[in-house]
Amino acid sequence: MSTSPDQATRNMIKNLEASSGRSMPEWIALVRSAGLGKHGEMVNWLKAKHALGHGYANLVVHLAKAPATPAAVEGAGAEAWFAGEKGAIRPIFDAVMAAVAELGSDIELAPKQAYLSVRRSKQFACVHPSTKTRLDLGLQLKGVKPTGRLEAAGSWNGMVSHRVRLESLAQFDREVRQWLKAAYDAA
């Protein structure tokens, strides 16, 4: 039985984390903070400064520079977010990430321990698997009055102005997608 490319990538991530003691989000943050722009420079830096093999260094750089897709997020911690009971809300997350990917190629993902920050020139959204039945989508929509499902974020997350609670895939509808695009356009 052969291993799929996605499974091979997940295996590499687990092996790197086990052998290095750093999680993939930590590796991604490290390479992003290095201030290097070119793929090859980043790979060589990881190999020279952190003694990573070429395959691992290349994987880290690919994930650090990846567009906002569900597959790119996998290496950044999403698999752990949806382990166990939160697995039921994974389809909502995947739909949100597919919509994010359609917004543009200038999006950067910044995984945190419990949620995903979505940035352009600044953070315009965050995706948070809050409970086993709800995914919260935070949006930066300054000047937009909270109404209906678009509620004020309040103390929930100080990096966004609004929150939309998504408990089903159907709730990630045209209206929510328009709010997401408006937040992207304003960033």
C-alpha cells in the first residue's frame, strides 16, 4: 500500500517535530522572522543555521510561503485543532479556507496555538475552532455596524472588530463571504 502525498507530508511534519523538538508553526514563524525573501535563501539558512536536511528545510519553506489553502494550514497546526470532538466542524474550516484562498495570492497565514490569523498587509480575519460545534470567524471591519449574525467581537479577540459564529456549513453563506471579502479589501 503506497502513501498519498498528503500523508507523506504529514509524516514528514511529525518526524521533524519529533526529531527537532519544534512544532511546524514554530519552524514557520522562525523562517518568516529571518527576513529572507527567496525560497533558496530560506532553505539554505535552515540547513546552515539549524542543521535541517534539505527535504525538511524545503518543506518548512513551502509551508511558510504557501497560499491560504486547507492543505497549507495542515502543516501549521490545523490537524491538532480538529482532533477528537472538533472534527465535526472541520468542513466549515475547509470552506472558509477555500474562500480565503480565492481572495488573492497575497495572503499570509499566521497560526497561533488555538486559532489561525489571516493577514494581508495586516490581519483582516481569524479563524477559531471555539467549541466542538462552532467555528468562529473574526473579521476586521472598522466602521461597520454590528448587525444580526455580524456581532461585535468585544473582548473575544482584540485583533478583530466583528465575529460570526458558524455552527454549520450552510451558515457560511454568501453574506458571510461578502463580509470576508470586505475585510480582505480593507486590509
